[in-house]
Amino acid sequence: MSIGRFQNTSSFVSYQDAALGIKFQYPENWMKIVHYSANNSRIEFISPLQSQLEIFPPSFLVGVSKTTSKFTLDGLSKTILDKARESMVDFNLLKSNSTEFGRMHNN
């Protein structure tokens, strides 16, 4: 599997959190960092450094937040994108896909 300029030859393992209702696979040699709080949970996975010169290794983050029923997936997406545009001068969304979760719909 190739991710950008990185070649991944590791095998994958499953991560599952029944309380959060999530399950997925990630490379077994990636470091896992779990953060739990009352209303938010984050699971971060970070690739091993490819060289001593590498500052930002490939990573991905899964976030789960408890919200009220008045909070929509569309609203959450808009808020996150607005904050990204405010905090990162060169932010440019290259592609956006429609996603459905149960009865919720996001464009």
C-alpha cells in the first residue's frame, strides 16, 4: 500500500472501541494515542519516522463527540471547515463527498 510518497509494507491490526461504536484497521507499527474526556474522545495514530529529518510523520485522527440532537452533521462539517480556513492561511479543500450516517446526511 502506498500513501503519498510513503510505502507501507506493514500488516494491519484492528482497533475497536465498543463504547464509542467504532472499529477499523490501522498499520500495526503505528503508535496509538487515546484521549478520553466527558464529551469527546480522540484516537490518534502516528507512523514511525522514516528519517531523522522528518518533522511531521503521516498520521490520522478519529474523533467522537457527544452532541445534542439540535446539532447536525452539516453544521459540524461547516464549523470544522470554517475553523480550518481561519487558522490555516493556505487551507484549500480539494474534494468533498456526500456521506450518510443513519438518518443524518452531510454534503
